[in-house]
Amino acid sequence: MTTSGLQHTEYLHQFGIKSTRQRNAVLDVLIAHDGIQTAGELYQAVVRTGELVNFSTVYRILELFQEKGLVEKSTFPGSSQCVFSLRKAGHSHHLICLGCKKTITISKCPLAMFEQGVAEDTGFTIVGHDLELYGYCPECQKKRNRK
Amino acid sequence: MTTSGLQHTEYLHQFGIKSTRQRNAVLDVLIAHDGIQTAGELYQAVVRTGELVNFSTVYRILELFQEKGLVEKSTFPGSSQCVFSLRKAGHSHHLICLGCKKTITISKCPLAMFEQGVAEDTGFTIVGHDLELYGYCPECQKKRNRK
DNA sequence: TTGGTTGCAAATCGTTTGCATCCCG
DNA sequence: CGGGATGCAAACGATTTGCAACCAA
């Protein structure tokens, strides 16, 4: 860990989250990796930074971060595994490469008007949606073509 | 079970699936329930019809049905549980009530053009997407307002 | 000081698998 | 009859929990 610890503390406080060594470490990893990762990958990454954090603590921290709106929990397409990502300002979605799991954050969301229409048609109050796009990134496309 | 067994057999054959007592029973439940359900709910429903089917068989059948394009596997928002639903003709999505889990199938999908734009921007080949809307149905809204 | 946070280990949940038996075609 | 389908029980991976020790405020 570097001098960023203090900044993390402030950042967490903004979300009403008490700062601890472990939470700073998890936040570090979330910031460093722009995209989605499973709890396991996140845990591995924390360990790699040299910080000692228990696996169940990682889960508890992720749950807390999610409640406070700092991270977003979603699901890797097809699998039943949860993935986590830092919530960006505003509303965004992910484009996920099925080959290498590379993730691109998409800040445009085409659903606002659509939701409104659906709400009118159904009488539902729509509070949100899950949207993930998936496909293959340029590199993985090449690999697939070679086969 | 009623006389529908024979119809189910034909239906399954259309998908290249051999008919068995257990598969007919699962298909029955899938047809009866318009919307998504977890493997567990589906299993319970099968048991309730009086058919004897093993839990792991249900999983195997659902996996097979999915491979053959008869059912769709997705994820319940927020949770890590898989849910299954009969695949409708064409492309569709679900609007899920967070209160009572009632599901409405939405046959419109606003993403085709959006995907094209994202593909051009990123160089990705986009092969699909997960989209689920969630909110509260009219009944559950009332319940919530009473609190 | 003290209530919230963590580590540890065990429990739990959903899902998958190996293998012997069974049944559809 | 034969190969695929099933039941059973055990394995499995991911996630959650109870409890005692610990630490940030």
C-alpha cells in the first residue's frame, strides 16, 4: 500500500463507510481493475498486493460496498457466478468478452425510454434493470477464426 | 398427467429431444408457468403434479432443454440463482416483480441498433445480451405504499 | 472504551458428477 | 436389445454464518 490509504479513507467516508485496512485494500483492487471481477479474482488480487485479508471478509466488504452504492453486483453471462465492479458516476453497463473476460464499460444506456413504455403498458413501477452485452473482443475474434 | 403426454412427445421431438416421463413432466411445468422459475421451484412444481423426478434429473433436463433451445437460462437480479423459462418465439426479455416474483414477458427488444453502435465503437463482435427489467407490479406497489 | 469489524472454521446453498440400474425406441 | 436416461449419494464450488478476538474512532 502506498500513500493512497488516506485518500481511500476519505472516499469511503463519503459513502458512510468506516475505513479499515481491509476495506482500503479491496477498494484499491476495485479501482485498479476497470471492469468486472468475481469475488475470487478480487480476493486473489488483494492477496497479490501483499495485504492479508480473509475470504469471508472480502465477501462482507463487497456486500457492504454494494449496499452503500459503491459497487455493483451482477452475474457473469451463462454462469451463476457473481461479479463485482466499481459503480461509475451515472449509469453504465458492461460489454464482456467471452474469450478473455476483458470488460468495457459502456456509459450510454438506451433503456430509459423503453422502460417508460413498458411501465405504461404493464402498470409496473420499474426500479432498474440488468443489462450486459457479451461477445468477442478483436483479439479473441482472431483466435477464433484461426480454428 | 393428462392426455397432454402425447403432445409433449411430439413437441420434444421437434427439438430433437427424446421423450421420457420425466421430461414430459418438466415440460408440463414450464408450460403451465409463464415466466421464470428457479430449478428448485420447478422441481417443487413437478413434485406437486404427483410425478416422481429426481432433483439432479431436473437439472440435467433443464441443461438439455437449454442446449436444444427450448428453454432459456438467466439469473435472478441481485441473487446468484439461475432461473429458467420457456423460450418464446423470437427474442424476448422479462420484467420481474421484486415483490412477488411475478414475471411478464416482453417481446420487444430495443437493443439491436444499440448493439450495432457499440460494436462499431469497440470492435467487438457482439453475440448476445442479458437484459432483465425489475420493479414492482401494481399489487405489490399498493402493499408497499401501505407501510 | 466499545461497537463495529475481522479471522477462522464450519455450515449452507445451489449445482454437478460417478456409477449402477432402468427404460425408450 | 442397446445406448441413452435416471436415481441416488456423494462431491463440489461459491457464498454465508456463529463466535471469539480485535481494532478504529
